[in-house]
Amino acid sequence: MDLFEYQGKQYFAQFGIPVSPGGEANTVDEAVAVAEKIGYPVVVKAQVRVGGRGKAGGIKLADNADEVRLHAGNILGMDIKGHVVHRLWIELSSDIAEEYYASFTLDRPNKVYLGMLSKEGGVEIEEVAVTNPDAIIKLSIDPTVGLDLATATKWVADAELNEGAQAQAAALLVQLFDCYVKGDCDLAEINPLIYTTDHVVRALDAKVTLDVNAEFRHPEWEAWSDTDAEDPREAMAKEKGLNYIGLEGSVGIIANGAGLAMSTLDVVNQVGGKAANFLDIGGGANADVMTAALEVINADPSVRSIFVNIFGGITRVDEVAKGVIEALRRVDISSPIVLRLDGTNAIEGRALLAEHLNDRLVAEPTMLDAARRAVAMATTGGDSK
Amino acid sequence: MSIFVDENTKVIVQGLTGGQGRFHGVRNRDYGTQVVGGVSPKKAGTDVEGIPVFASVKEAVAETGATASFVVVPPPAAVAAILEAAEAGIEFIVCITEGIPAHDEARCFNTLKKDFPNTRLLGPNCPGIISPGKCNIGITSGDIALAGGPVGIVSRSGTLTYQALHELSQQGVGQTTCVGIGGDPVPGTNFIDCLEAFEADPDTKAVMMIGEIGGSEEELAAAFIKDHMTKPVVSYVAGVTAPPGRKMGHAGAIISGSQGTAQAKMEALEAAGVTVALNPTEAGEKMVAIVRELGL
């Protein structure tokens, strides 16, 4: 789960990481009220989960209430790379002397933590990695050991941060690491990490990705989860507890298992179609799950056909077949359905379905055949034979 | 032969008395696996369909001589269960638990590496391992596998593992061992571990490798294949059409920046001499063709 900047900063603050005083605002009036409270000058910042906000005009300096009103009015509702701005973060402006970069993430090939620190912050770190790789000082951290202040102190010196900033930066990195680990982040990134003209180090931005697998030990995350889905289809699927991602095509996909679902998208693409979604119903393909899945796909107006691709391992295909039959009784589906059922008890499952098959519910023996049929149906609207 | 497990492997199930543990543990036993015990601190002294339940892994090992463990416990308790098994001297641990926090996995992996270098962890979040006719630890349905070799399978995805088994079994091509390494960011056993074992196994004559988007495991495997594998490898990578930045079900299946795309993985594999297929069916067909060409 990606946090907005304002959420990330609130999270940082819980771990003692210094951030600028600020507050969130959903309206122009709220923005002015926050600014009046913290004092001028302030920065009005669009809250969207995408980089390049500044260039798009989503970050503006304001010296007084009128300027806050003007900028907040312009930025709210603005479209930044497909993300509409619904919320602002208003914070006290900083006099920046230097901009750094700091982050912690998992080094997957080596299965340890990777810290990255650079004195060249404020720009895309991917760009620095290409143009000046030596400016990024990487630190491998053993997850069973962690990061102590002595190591962080050496690290900031190696990265050649301003000497006046080093002690504060080292302390902050230990706090950021703490946030990364105890806070169960997949990514904790500050860009820029600033050193102000009055010699203070603090986080000017916050990019935090939370590991949703750790949700069970972070009840405090719940407040953030409702702002997650921007696609109405995804919001509906989430409500029903389905693992769904909306895409652009016209073939609705239901599969069991993430790998098979991904593979189903690929095969649909290979035979000339485009998937409308990714939907993994997991192991328990019973009537309730199948009904929920069909409801979500049925609500998508761009869907022209539905491809149900099930490989029964532990999930028995006869149970899946019963689930499909029951789901069709409960939901009125507007698109034709192509079934491919294989694996454990496939013969029994197909037998159960036989009497229910018609030109709106067809079965194909293999994944490829089913994909071809579903794509043909998406094109003709169900008349394919 | 087979890799990691065989007909002599004695297995205990941690979480045998839970719903999933009972279901899969008994299924594995019924397949012919030597499931010699279960562990459940609160239900020690009882049994699950004839399988005795012990209070701790240590006790279960002492009583049964088990060398492998099947961990089927919920995410908050999974890492402790894995480490308990390692401490009790278990050499091979299969953990199917889905939803373990990445930091717990990272700590677990590095603790095993440092303190228990002789213990191999398979998973978490994996379907398990099956050596057809000999041993099945995990959730794979035994009847889709075919004994007798000559193909070794290694896969990052559960249902695609079944699909791969099915494609081969239907053509009468058997498997030595099929290993599901799981789709999490910190797998205990990776592609290279399995490729190395298959290369060393005299009965495995060819290998099928099923990858997916995210991370760089497939690229690393490609480099290994190029330098160390003499046996033919067929591969399929799922997620060619996956959009960047979206997790496709598995915590590990995410394309970040320019990294982890299916395209890059397929190119790396092709450059290493691997036969790359565009879908699981084609992968099966190509594998069958290679096996026939080898005269097996």
C-alpha cells in the first residue's frame, strides 16, 4: 500500500523523524485555516501518488492567505498524470541549503536490506544512478543485526554530506531504518532530505510503501486504507475481498492463483484480445467467491466476454462447477462466459456443467482454445461458434 | 532419483491439528509420504487419523526420527515455527503459509543462513514439493503428477506448477521432482538451488522452469544456466502483459521501474540457451519434444 506524502510524514513523525510543521486540507478554506495556524510562508502541495508534482504545477509557495486561496483553488481538482488531486498538504516553507536522498528497501537478490544515501537529492534517484552512480552510497544491512548509530555515522561521512548535517542525518537515518523495519515498510524513502540554512536536517518529502502482509500488527493503518483504490471497479472488488486489478481490455478474467491469472492475461493477449482485469480468486473457488467475482466483472461496462480459467489442485473442479452454476443463479450476467476447467475432478466438474451449457455459457478443453473463444466472443458479442 | 526428498523422507506437520494442516497432512500421508507426526503444543498426546501429535518439534524428532517438516501455521506464528524446526535439527522445511510480512521473512532467511546452514527452507507461500510416487509435502494434488522422470520442474507460481505438471503428465512425460519455490520476495529456496540439484541428479534429464514478473531471480537463474547447466531447460515467464507498479497477487510479482519485466527475463533466458515458450501449453509441448528427441 502506497501512502500519500502527508500520511508518510505522519508515519515518519511517529518514529521521531523530523518533518516540517504542516496539516492536510480537503478544501480551499481548510488550506487557509492550516496556513494561518502554522504561519507564512507555506508550501501548498498536491497529494497524489505520482512523481513530478512540482513540474506539473502541483507544488506552490504562498506568502499570505490570498496566495494560499489562489494556489489551493488551482491545485485541487488538477489532473497530474491521470491522478486527480483531492487533498492538499500545507506546510511551513523551508530555506534549503542542501538536498540529499535517503532510502531503505529490500535487496531481493541478496536477501538483505539495502540503504541508499546520496548528497545529490531532490532529483529522480534513478537519474542519479545513471548519470553519477558514485554519488549514491549503498549500505548492505543484515536483517538480523540492524543499523546502529556508529554505522550510520560512518555512512553519512562516506556520502560526504555537509559536516554540519552529519550528526543529525545519522540520527535520522537510524530513525528512518526503525520506521522501515518496525513500521513494516517495503520502501521508506526521503527525497529530498534537506539541510536548511539554519542548520536543521529534516524530511521534506515522504515516500512510504507499507507491506500489507503486516496489516495484522498495525491496526493504525486502517485509517489509510480507504483512500487506496481510485478505480471504482477496484474499490468494489476490494469491498468483496477479491484480488483484482482493473485493466483496459474487453475480456473479463477470473482465474485461481496469481500465476495462472497472469498467464491468462498473457494468453488472451497472444490470441489478439485484451484483458479487462486481473482477478485471482485463490484456492477457495466456492459459490460465494465465484458470485462476487462475476458481480465485479459484470459491473464493468467495457467487458464483452468473460473467461473463467480454473486449474484445480486442491480446489476440486466439481466444486468450482457447482460454484459457477450457483453464481449464475444469483447474478444476471450480461456477457457470455467461456469456461476452462482442468485438474482435480475435472471430468466430474464438466459433467455437472454439461446440461447448463448454451451459447452464453460455453466450455473449452484447453487454456488456448478458451482464450480464442473468449476473444472471438468479445469481438462479436457472443455469436461466435 | 529425486531432489531434496524421496521415499525415505520422514515428515512431521507443524499445525497438523488445524483445518488446513489436517487436510493436507492426511492427503500427503495418503499419497504415500511418510508423515510420522504432527506438532501442536495444546493437543500433544492425541492423534490425527492415526498420526501422533507431539508437543514440540524437538520431541517429535526424538520420537520419530523425522528430518523434514511441513509448516502449516498462520502468518504471525510461521517464522517461529520454522525456527523451532531448524533448532530441533530438521533439515528440510516446507512452509506454505501465505501472507508472512517481508521483514519476518528476511530475518528468518538470514537467521537460518547464519545459525542453521544445513537447513533448507522451501517457501514460504509455496505449493510445496512432490517427487511423484515417493513423497509429497504441500498442497499439490498427487494425481496430476506422473512418476518415473525424466523432467524436473521448478516454479514460482502455485497453479502454474500444477499446469506444468498437467501438460507433461497428459503427454505421458513423468517428473523426477516438482518444486514450487513460491512467489514471496524472500524465498528460502530459489531457482538456482533447484537447478543445481537437478543438474546433479542423474535421473533428471531436462528441466522446466516457470517464472513470473518481479525481482531478478530469473535473470540470475539464466546466468547460472549459461555457466553450469548441461541439461536442456524450457522456460515460461508469466506476466508479459502485466502493468508496471501493480502487485499481481504475489507479493513478489511487481514490476518496479524498468526492472522485473517478463520481456527482460525471457531475453536473459534465451541468451543463456534456454528454450523460451510464450504460454504454459507451449512450454509443455516444447519440453515433450525435447524429451522425445533425447529418446526418453
